[in-house]
Amino acid sequence: ASATGYRGAASATGDWGAASATGDQGAASATGNQGAASATGDWGAASATGNQGAASATGYRGAASATGKAGVALAAGLECKAMGALGCAICCVERGEWNKETYPIIAVKAAIVDGEKIKADTWYRLQNGEFVEVE
């Protein structure tokens, strides 16, 4: 499923499905096992709720969540955030200031949501190379 316009929504509910939202404020959801959800526009949201799903947010202030078993959430855009359920993985990218070409990558960090160092169902972003909780 694909949504390419502003505030579009795409949903894939079967196993191995893929959902992509490419416009600003779009939402992509993959609810079946091993599904993939991608939000590439600014303020986009990607959610993978099935087992071993993957969600990625690459636009400005995007959000990626993985809430099924053994899922992965990737926050790669400027000021993006990621969240996962217990046993899932989160990966965040920290970006620097605009250099007239891009917002360069200055740090990348990944972790498994263990309930102690990284809390379940809590949003995280990288700041100074470390995970910080955000709303």
C-alpha cells in the first residue's frame, strides 16, 4: 500500500505486507508479521505492529514504532524519534546543522528495548550521541 500525497495513509494488514507514506504528515502501518512501514515525508509516522516488523521514519520530526515481537524501529531523519516494545530494537540517527547540502549524520545508535536501559513504549531520540526520552 502506498500513499503519496499530503496527510496520506497507507496500511498493509497481511503478513509480509509493505506500507509507504511519502507525503508530509503521512502515516504508514504494517500490522501483519514481517511487515514493513515507511514514512518519508516530514512529520510522518510509521508503525510495525506484527512480529518481526520494521518501521522507518526518514523525514523531519518523523516517528517510528515497533510494537510486535522482535520488531525494529528506525528514526533516521532530522529530529526523528523511535519507540519499541520489550524485545524490539530501536535505531536512531543524530544529525548536525545544515551545511548547504544536507543535515550530516553525526551519530548513530541502536539498542534492544530491555525495560531497564531502554524502556518499552517510550519515545527516544539521539542527543550528543546518547538516547534521551522525548514526548
